[in-house]
Amino acid sequence: MQFVSEQRLDDGVLERAFTLGEIPGILWTPGSASAPAPLILVGHPGGLPMMYPRLVARARHAAAEGFAAATIELPGSGDRPRSAAAEEARADLRRVLEAGEPVTDDIVDRLILPLLDPAVSEWQTALDALLALPEIGGPVGYSGGVISIGTRLAVVEPRITAAVLFAGSYVPRTIIEEARQVTIPLYVLLQWDDEGNDRQMALDLFDAFGSKEKTLNANMGGHTGVPQHAGEEANRFFARHLK
């Protein structure tokens, strides 16, 4: 991990951009931390520059609770090399949505499944590097999307002990089956009118999770309309499970 820039935000949070091989990322640490901070991995659908305002807002809220937060760019997003197959799947998804046609399992599988293995592997590599920093400690949480990536991480990565998952993307049927293996505490955010999400698929995924503690917070509104109180409750969820 190589830090390439840093700045102190107005609330004292230290923001450092880094690279990990070809993977760009950002780490935020609380300004007043006196001990290694618990870590939240901040997931997103890709495109760090575009997503930055929302990511830094989430990181600031995490820092206010005493958590460090880190994010990385997804494979095929931002300035990283594109996948022709993924671009074709996105084009097919846009076509059927514009035509008012149903989104088929084939399109969802081609869009999401090839992303899972490299994205999860890169998150684990980033986690190795982050936990080696003296200012970062455990436990570790995952917050955000793509929800299929968060689900797979919850299955295969034992260092993640709690997760807030954003139900804002299509979910392959195989991930719904994998969800039965998830046992960590979960808090799932669902926007009821999210134009880019299959609501029933999200409900099926939530039902499949094997966790004894799982909460679904569903609110009216579109993809970016998550109400403030839902985010505040997510912070309280992490305070219960990461402190």
C-alpha cells in the first residue's frame, strides 16, 4: 500500500488516497483517535470520483463514531480497464429497462457474477494491508453495495463481523442461495422505489440470509433518497457490533 496524497478535513478527519498495486482507494481515520480504530469497509457501485461526495459523507459519519473507513475502486470502474463483457451486459440492461421489459437472470448473471471473484479478492487484499497499519484495529464491518459483493464477503471473510448492506442492485439467484451461509449481524437498507433495483429480489435475498440478527429498513423513495435517520441507525448498528 502506497499513500499518494493526504488532507485534513475541516472536522479533523485525515483523508489519505492510496494505491495497492493497480487498485486506487481512500482511507479516512478519525482526527482524535488515541487507539487503533475499528474499520468499516465502504462499498459502492464503482467510479470513485463520481461517488466521492457520498463516500466522504459516510466516512465522516463513521469517524464521528470513532471508526476508520476505507474504500477501493471496483474492477472495471473509474480509470481501471473496462471489461467488454460487462459493458455489453450494461447495454443490455439499459435496453430492457428503457423498453419496459423484464430483466432476465441471464443479464443479471453476466453483469454481476464476473465481478464477484476479483472484487472480493481485492477487498481481502486491501483488508490485509489496512489491518497492518498501526492506526487500524479490529473488528471490521462492511457498509454499502454492491450487495452481492457484500454478501459474498460476509460468507468468505471471517474478519468481517457485521455488515450494513445497500439493496440497490440486481442480485443473481446464486447469491440468494449463498446468503443462507451468512451468519453475521446484518442491517439492510432498501429504497422502495429504487429504479435500479428489483424490490422482490431484494426481499428474497433478505429472507434468505441465515443471520439470527438481521434488520430490514425500507423507506419510500429512489436510489439516492435514503433518509438521514436510516443512516444514523446504521451507525448505531455498527456502534453495537464493532465497539
